[in-house]
Amino acid sequence: MRHRRRGFSLVEVVIAVGIFSAAIVTMLALLPSLVRQAGGTVDSLVAQQLPDPVQLELQGLATGGFDQLAAAIPVMSAPLESGLLLVAARDGVRIQSETYPAAAVTDPVPPAEQYFAAEIWRFDRTPLRYNPAGSVLPLLVRISWPYRLPGTSAPTALAERSQFTFTLVLAR
């Protein structure tokens, strides 16, 4: 009586190694895009938390005069260009005005760390148009990133940035 050996043949082992190798190569090929996607998600989450710091920074700028701040914020036009510019570090914690003349910056965000840009405009039509006799200043804010890439001195073109917009109301 012959005993049949239990085990894998050489052909089966070669096929299994080939399938395993193909799976590993596929996973390694996907890794850079997954890392990029994860980084983009983190940036998006930080950007979505910027409305509160933007509002606080604008309220700080308004202490020099609410009407003066309103006058310094351009009225929106199509396309949206040249708004009052705030910049923030990649962590979203430090934010400062880049274009408001009376901004007193205690902990400046150096250009190499300016990752988010917040551009701000006033509305041009009623009922949201600014009324100096009123008690609120309605604003349109566009957050975009990356504003500056590390190692570059010029801002990234707006068409190459991720962005979202929201409205904000400052009260006197």
C-alpha cells in the first residue's frame, strides 16, 4: 500500500507566491495616494475649524474701530479678488491679518508657515450690505489652502488650492 504524501506541489507554491507578490506590489503602489489623501483630509478638517479663529481675529481688528474695519474690507465683485487677507499656520491656531494696516501682531506667522488663506469681502446688496448705522457687519469668507508651500516665497495660484466659503457676521 502506497502512502500519499500530503503537501503542496511546486506549481501550487509558485502560484501562491505570485498571487502574494501581486497583492504586495498593488498595495505599495496605492500607498502614496492614500498618504496624500489622508493629508488632504487633515487639512480639510483644520480649514473647517477656521471660522471661529477668523471671527476672533476680525473682532480683535475691530477694536480699532468697527467702521474703520468695515471700510478696509472690500466689497465683493465677480470674480472674487483682493479681499482682506488673513493667513494661518497649518495647525490653524495662529492667524493674522496680512493686509489690514492697524493689525498688531504679537506672534507673527512667518511666510514659510502660511498655509491657509482667509479672504474676506463685504456684501454689495441689501439686505446684507453694510449699514454704518446698523449693529452688524455681514461678510463672505473664502478659506483656501495651501496658500504657500514650504520652501516657496510666492503664494500658490488660487486655481491650484482647495477652498470653501462661508458667511460670517460681526456684531459691534
